[in-house]
Amino acid sequence: MTIRRYLQRLLGAAVIGWLAGGCASAPVHEPPEHPDAPAAASIALGMLGKPYRYGGDTPAKGFDCSGLVQYSYARAGVKVPRSTEQQRQDTRPVPPRNIKKGDLLFFDQQGKKFSHVGIYLGDDWFVHAPAGGKSVRKDRLTDPFWREHFVDARRVPLR
């Protein structure tokens, strides 16, 4: 084989490698788990039965969905924003297949984007404060209603 032929093959192999590498998707970097997230989920679970109250953020007053998240994380020693919108902005996306206990689940409800939030418990269960006239409860993410309205799983970042 001549030097010219060898260099052509080498260059061809390099170009093919470069093209193939360009087609590969970049790895998704999942945010690290917050060590206090499971504790926040357990605290939220301890609030089962507490009444829903718009703007509520304590067991004595009752909870709305984002108030339950903020309260539970605060009791676990982690500061998170108060509103659902701020909680979504302050967290990092997680692929649904990789959600872990303590991750936040966001839902579209009543035509509003990301208007509801719950805390994942594991095994497709989450805890949340659903709506007026109801109380803090557990639901399955695989329930048709919640599956239809689910839009995002996010993780509270380490600070």
C-alpha cells in the first residue's frame, strides 16, 4: 500500500469517526440527589389528612400544594421558594424514569401550565395538597388523571 493510499484511508476513517461522533447525543447530566429530599418526602407524608387551604403553609392552617412542599423541605432543613412557579424555576429537570423520593412532580391543571406540585414518595406514589374541600393525600402517578396531567419531574439542587 502506498503512503498516499494509507493517508486517504486514515483521513476517511477520521472523517467517519467525526461524523458518527457528531450524531451521538450528548449525555444527560442528571442532577445529584439532595440528601434531605427523602426526609422532606417523609415529612409531607406525615401531613396526610391536613386540610387544603389556599395560601396555607402550616399544619395548623392547612396547606396548598406549594405550601406543603415548602413546609416539608423547610422541616428537613432545605429552603425552597413558596410558589409553584418559583419552585419549578429553582429546581433541575429529572427524566421521569429516574425520579427519586423527594423529587418534585409538576402538573398542568385547569388549563394552567405547571399549576400543581407534589412530592414523589417512590413506587409511583406522591403526596400533595390537591384542591379546596380536600386534604393532603397520596395518589399514584400512574392513575389516568395524574398521568394525563403530569408534565415535569424536577430535583431540588444542592446548595
